[in-house]
Amino acid sequence: MAPTSGIRAFAFGLALLIWAPATFVRAESRAVLIGVGQYASLPRDYALAAPALDVGRVGGALRAAGLGEAAITILSDKEGRAGATRTDILAALDRLVRISAVGDKVLIYFSGHGGRRPTRTAARETDGLEEVWLASDATIDAEGQPDQGAIADHEVAAIIARLRQRGVDVWLVVDACYGAGVTRGEPTAGGMAKTVSRAQDAGAPGETDFGAPAMVSDVSRGPSDGSNTIGAFAGFYAAAQDGLAIATDQGSVFSNALARSLDAGRTRSLRDLAAGLLSTDGRLGPNAPRPVFEGDLDTAVLVLAPGRQRRFGLSRRGGEVAVAAGAEEGLAVGDRVVVETAASEAVGYAEVTQVTIGRSLLGSVSPDAVSARMAPAEDGRAGSPAARVMAAIAALEGGWYPGSLSVVAWLDRRQTTPCDAPIDPDMPPGSAIPVSLFDLPELQACDRLYLDLANAGSSTLDVNLLYLAADGAVVGPSLHPVDSVRMAPGEHRKAALRFTAEPTRVTEHLAVLATPATTRFPADLRYLSVAGRAARGGETDADALLTWLEETLDPDVRRGAPPGPPPAQASVAVAFPVVVRP
């Protein structure tokens, strides 16, 4: 069984019990979409055309992805008139709490004006300001500050806390100025001044995936009977707690990108959706603020229809056209992909001429094409997520370039420590001993592996650490002190893995992949993290993989001697065998 990563850990065996037929209850998905652009008591220049378009576009994308009409509640402007008052919004959110139960997944979406005002509660606000959403009956006071008809950050946080206490997974999307300030505050010496309610301290504040600052708010799951289950939380924000969002007469930039990412089938997880949103297909543009993503991004995107064909953005540099997908998506040289316009209209095929990690080059492509859709593979080459990562490594011919990345590992095997005790990736215990990833001892239940990765080169890298389980699952560990795969020269990332019990001896793999940073946003492959298959059929032969690794890695490299330039544009592409025994 794959290890659990950092503080988001929970026993996989327990997770399987949730789906046992005797206790199975169908989880529901719901969405409350709020769009406010018309304000009855504010000057005319406050009016926004985008929110009404945003909720229509996001709602349409959710319906197309499989969410039923009855599961979507829309509060929006009506025929140019203000139509979503503070009372309306709070009533809809209160109803959402009352009808949701353990295991359900909900989306709370807001598009409209976000504002700031001096805090009116005793909540901790280091800057003395609270963030608010302006409802359609909003007013401003004599100082020009939001007054009546505003919904404050602590009220939104309270709704989220009530949902999570009922065992409901919450996905919050805020397309408004100061959006991330609704659940987050400025860093302080003791952590964040403000964050969503959570069951336990989830660790130090840092940056989320894709390099945006955020608070890690993952929690461990409680018992499967729902008595103490705490729901997961993830937040998508168009702007940071001190940033401005962009809206146009054609809709908001962030919401348009979100709808396109849903339409592109990027729904394996919230991390997958975020990666699609930031791709070229999302077309945020160079002037858009950097979005913020936080929380448990490896959870599902509601409960949507599976099996949709996935689309990936195209980028052009000189005469080259690249698609933002590689061997990890099952692509191989000679494959053909369908290229499409911004309206998702097919304009022909393109042949894959070169494959690497997270990026492949294409042959002749229509100038109108902005994305590529993966044609179904007839030979099943794509395989499991773990198999795709192994294929990506094989495509790069393996190897290690010590001048670019340094990895140090420690193993802790304290029998007196409770297996589910919190892990601090930033501080391995004194009982941990140094180990080599090239020669790991056999691991057992409750063992903890601590890793320190450092960019030792002179170029910025996107460094992905992925654990490949024997059942085909992929685990993407949280990184500390900042949860971003992009590493500037000299930067460090730390991670911790805790291993769970196995019924039989298995060989799994810890993959380390580092590629030069070539795009505005990091190439975070942790979106491949998905649950493993129920059966163990189709495993890759462990002995063959061990032989492949020994033959691929030059002995001098194992002793630390520089082997020369990075292979196939990758500084590191290695899968270390990890033997786990019962």
C-alpha cells in the first residue's frame, strides 16, 4: 500500500470500509452559484455584467460534466435588476448545510464585488480588516466602506465549518477582489491569522501548488461511521487576499478559465482541475492575477460523469507547437491528437513528434487551434496512473544529474510512537537515521520516510515527487515549507511519508522527476494522484523494474559523479524501488 503523505494522512483500509455494501449510502453533490453584478443602492459604476455570465457558464459546464439540474442552485441578477440579497444568499447557504450529510460534496461559488472594511468582530485580523462579499442590497458608509448588505469572511467561514462538521467536503470558489482573504489572512509568527475551521493543526503556512501563497488546511479523516468525520476543504480564488480580480463584459477571466477546464474534462481531482485552469487552454493571460489554490486538492471534483475525453492547452514558441501533456498521459511519438479551437471545434489532427514529461511537441497544427484532445488509445497503453509515470520516466531514459538536484532521506522506525501521530516534515525526529534511496531497507507499517530535496543547480526546476503504489495509484506528497513544485536555485522542499500495512510483500516506487521550468506556472504532476484500483491485476513486474533501474543508472552516478548533461531535457527521471512487507 502506498504511504500516506504528511498531515493529510488516513488509513487506506479504513477508507475502503466506507464503500462496503452493507453501509453504502450514495453521496450527493450540490452547487450553490452566486453571481451579483447589480446593486440597488450603489452608484451605477458598481454594476458588473460578468457575474450573471459567470454563473451561467460555470453552471452549464457543471451540467455538461454530469451534475444534475436539481443539484444546482443559482442566485443571480434578474433581467438587469439586483436579485441576490444578503438574506437570499445566507438562506441558500443555510439550506445547503441542512440538506447535506456525511460524504456529500458541495461547491460554493461567488462572482461579484469583493471588498474590505475595518473588522467588526473580535476575530484575529492582523491588518484590522475583514474581507466581504457585496450582495445586491449592499450599501456603503460615509467613509466609502462596505456597510449593510455585505457578507463577512467570518460568516462564510462559519458556513464552511458547519458543513465540514457534518462530514461534507467543501469546495469554495471566489471570483472577486481580495478573494483569498475570505478564508485566509496575513502570515504571523504563529501561523495564519485566519483560516477555515479545521479538526487539527494542519501545519505551517506556506505556498500552495502552482506557487500561490496559501494555508494548508488538509485534515485527517475520522471514523467511517460518520460520528466524528470532518469534511475536506479546498479553495480556488481568482486573487490573493490583497489582490484584484479581472472582469469583462464577456465574463470574468478566472471563471471563464474554470469553465473551460471543466469542459476540458480535467476532473480527476481538484488539483487536475486547477492544473487545467492554469494551462494555455485556460488562457488566463499574462495580465491576470496569480490565482490561489489551497486545501485538499486531491479530492474529487464533486461527483461528475466519468470518462470524458481530456483536453490540454497548446503553446507556441517560434516554430514549435507544444501540448501540455506527455508520457504521463499515455502519449507516445507517432500518436495523433485532435486539435480544437477555443469553441471546442475540431480543426484536424496533429502528430506527436517528441514526448517528455508534461510536454510534447506536435507536427503541423492549424493556427486556429488552442487545445488538443486525446484520441482514445486502442492498445490500452495509457494504463494506470502509476504506469503512466513509469512510462514518462522510461521515455526520458532514466538517469540522474547530481549537479541539478540533491535528495537526502531519513528513516524513522520508533515502535513507541503511535502510528497515526502527526508528522512534521520540517523536523525529522532525533531517532531518524540517514538512508540511501538507492538502497532502502525493506519498510513496514508505521515506518516514516523523511525527504529533503534541494535545487543544487543554476536553473529553476519543476520537481515532482510521486509515490507509485503497487495497485496503480499515485500519491503526491505535500511539500514544505511551501507546497509548490517550482524550485529556484538553492531552494529546498521537504516531505514525509508514513507507510500503512500490506497483506503481502510488494515492491512500489518513489518517483523523482525534475524538468526545467519553461512556463509561467509550474508543471505539477501531482494531479495524477487518484485512488488505486480495487484489484492488483496488471502490476508491473518488480524484478524487471529493478533490473531496468540497475541498467539505466550508471554506477558512477550512484557514487555521485556527474554523468554529463541532463537526458532528454530532464535533470532527474528516476523511480526508486520501495519494498514494503507485512
